[in-house]
Amino acid sequence: MTHSHRANASVRALDDDREHRKRLLMVTSTFPGHPEDGTPSFVLDLAQGLAPSFAITVIAPRSRSASYVWPDIEVSRFGYFLKSLEGLADGAIMPNLRANRLRWTEVPSLLGAMALKTVSEAKRQNAAVVNAHWIIPAGLAAWINWMRNGTPYIVTAHGADVHTLRRPPLLNLKRVILENAQRIVPVSASIHASLTSLSDTVREKLAEPVPMGVPPITEGIRVKRRSATYVFVGRLAEKKGVTVALRALAQTDPDVNLRVIGDGPQMGEARALVRDLGLADRVLFLGRLGRPRVIAELLSSSGILIPSRVGADGDQDGTPVVLAEAFATGTPVIASALGGLQEHVVDGVNGVLVPKEDDVKLAHAMVQGVQNPDWFRSLGLAALKCFDGSPLDMRVTARRYEAIIDSATEDRG
């Protein structure tokens, strides 16, 4: 048999295998275009974790960098505005809207395009179930498809979709979307608690919290870590607390440094604060990095700062994926006692918790990490031991989603 014949046979075998698995549509407004573009990859991680059990198609907005073909996953992109002007779905939608009010002009077309794409793909593939990430816009698209095609849907609630858009009629729309879902999957216990107040029907459909885990990371764990060097990883938006981290850094010794990974609407404010506090030689802005480089930065840092806070609009983190990445790499964590962070970090055991928005306490924890490196490293090693088989392990996340999806399709039957 020639090489081309063998290749064609392999493709046919994969297609046949896909044909015999349940068809799962995953609808999201955030999905990487390629491995190095720095877009959060938690939906991709989940899709890859579920790929052995389901034939998966991801529906996501068009991306300027979306040319990569992901193994075992079909990605169906849709345009939603003039291609040269699209930007609403580049990163997180709510911070983009707050940063640039003109982005509101893209909202109606994004909602419509996502709904049309979901309806057409669900019908074309005779999908067994839809998993929508965020109540709006993906949950809205799944609800419209349910009314049109009857496909049951599961909504994953990440945080911003729960803590914002809380005024009528948007709150009423969120309630309708959730009440008609087969299951609702919050990523943290705090989000679970917030959703229980919406209605009795929503409460009945809530699954136990399932954080977005990450795959195990086995390479590079023994890399030598820099001394007195912390890293911040996240979108530069209010709820992530980068300004809290910078104010804390200013209260530490001059040899303590911070490497900032990410971009976003607070970039200008963060750079200005660095100048005002005289931190120009102690802070390095690395921009948005792909996961391989993020992991490399985690592995070589003294520890990670996750100073999450509550935004002015009530938005706050659920369980940040970077927490799972830190645990998976054995990176010591200093985090806010907030949301999903305090559900996984045990203060003084596998990390350090500080009160949210308290730059003084954060600075003290950073100094302790530098002055007691053996103790600090032991917290990272304890986190690494906790990771395997924990809720932050994608293998566990995928198994729990499989059970939820199977339950949803059985209920439909």
C-alpha cells in the first residue's frame, strides 16, 4: 500500500470513528487561533479532554490568527462584523466593551451570527448536545437552537456572565436561558451560590462546581527558579488586580521583580503606575504569550501572584485557569482569598492567601516568599502533589463533563 493510500485509509478510519460517537457542539466566544496566540485555551483543553468520547465541533468567532487545524477537533468559525473592524471577541467581551464603547455596535451582529451558526451546525450534524460557555452570548445561541432544533444544551458559567448584566431585561434573559438548559455547570462554588438565587428551576439544574482544569505538565518541573522574581499572568482588566500587584511590589525590597504576562484595557494604567511608583527597572511587560511560554515563565519564577479583586461592576474571577497551571507546575501561589481561589488554595499548606485588594498584606507575603525560599518552594511542591487527580486536573474535569453530558442526553431521551 502506498503512503497516500495509507494516509487516506487513516482519514477514513478517523471519520468512521467520529461517526460512531455522540456529536457535541461547544459554543464559545473565546478560542485560540493557534497554539502561540495567547488566547485563553480552557475551552480547547476541555474539547481535547472530551475528544476520545465525543465527536466535537467548536463554534467560535472568526479570528485573525485562526489558521491552525486542531487534531481531533473540528472548529467552525463565523464572521460577525466587517472583518477589518472585528475586535469584540478578541479576548474577554465585557472588558472590551468597557474599554471601547464603539464595540457595542458589534454586539447585535455577534449575537445573531453565533445563533445562526449554532442552529445550522446543530441541524447539519444532528448534534446530541450543545455545551455553551458563558450564559451570554453562547448560552443565548444554544437556547435559540433548542427552540429551533430541540437540541438539549448545557451552560458552563465562568464568572463575568454571572456577576455582570444583572439588570432587567438582561437578568430575565439569563434566567430564561438557564431555566431551559439541561444542566448548568459553574466553575466555582461561589458562582454556584450566586446562581441559586435566580430561581428554584435554576437551582435544580445546577451541577456541582467543575473548575476548568489543565492537562498534567511533566516536563521542566526541575528547572532552576529565578530568585526574587514573581510572575503575573492574566488579562489586564480590573478584576485581575494587576494594579494591586504593582502597588505591593513597590513596598518590597528593590531586588524583587515582577514579570507581567497579558494585555488588555488596563495596560495603559499599569504602565503609568509603574512610572509613578518608580518601578521601571523592576517590572517587565511580556505581553500576551502562548501556553508553552507561560508554562516556561511559571517554571522559572519564584512564585505567581493572583491578586484577583471585585470589579466596579461586580465582576470577579471564578476559578482562574492560571491557578491550575501553577499547581500543575509546582509554582508557589500567592492569591486573593476570593471565589474559586480560596476553594483550592489552603493558606500555609499549598499556597498563601491574602485579603482581596490588600496590597500591604500582598507585599508582606511576597517578602516572606523571598526571605524563606525553602518554605515557599515547599508550598509549590505541596500544590504539585495536590494536582494529580484533583478538580484542577483536566482528566478529572473531562470525566465529570462526560457524566454531565451523558445525563443530559439520557434525560432528553
